Amino acid sequence: MKLIGLALLSGILFGIGLALSQMTNPGKVLNFLDIAGNWDPSLIFVMLGALAVTFIFFRVILKRPAPLFDSKFYLSTKKDIDKPLIIGATIFGAGWGISGYCPGPSIAGLGLGNFEAVIMVVFIYLGFIAHRFIMNKTA
């Protein structure tokens, strides 16, 4: 139960951070992505902050034998840039550019009562279902 509470607290803190940084505001995100038009570079500071924290703390944390609340780290062993990765990244980027939401902020947007976030989350799950269907057909 402690682990679930910690996960909930982490999610709430992450959601608050997304809301405070305006990552849950699709208009702000779309203006950030519109470098040829009404460009708003302020989200660069959010991204640079996230990269700095990740760069520093991943190096420190991954030196530990295991995370604090689990028996091992769950890290991807895949290193190749392949066709599925490129297709997935393209779909992700197109969805982000069209909607102004990526998955984290869309979940946080649910907590803020944004109807657009509901639509986005529904389509994220439809994407999961489509992926499973396509992968089962090709396997």
C-alpha cells in the first residue's frame, strides 16, 4: 500500500509541475511548436530543466544496485533505431503537433477537467489497441 501511495504522490507532483509549466495548455504548446509563426520559446526552459535533472540524477541513481522501492531497475535494452521506432516517433510527434497534448499532460489535463484531454486520452488508448491488433497480425 505504501508503494501505491508513493506512486500517487509522485503522479500528483508531476501533474502539478505540468500544470504550473503550462504543458497542459495546448495553445501554449502549439505556439512553442510553431517556430515559423507565433513562436513562444518559454517552454524551452521547462525542457532544459527536465533534461538537466535527468542528466544529473540518472547518473547518480543508476549507480545504486536497485531503486528504493523495487528489487531492480526496468531499463530498455534496445539500442537500435529501427522502423517501428521511427514510425512511432512520427505518430507521436504528429499527434502532439495537431493536438498540443502529449500523453503526460493529457492525463494531467483530465485532472483539470479539460474536455480536449478526454478526447486525447481516448485516442491514446485507441492507439494502444490498434498497435496490439497490428502487432498480432504481423506476428
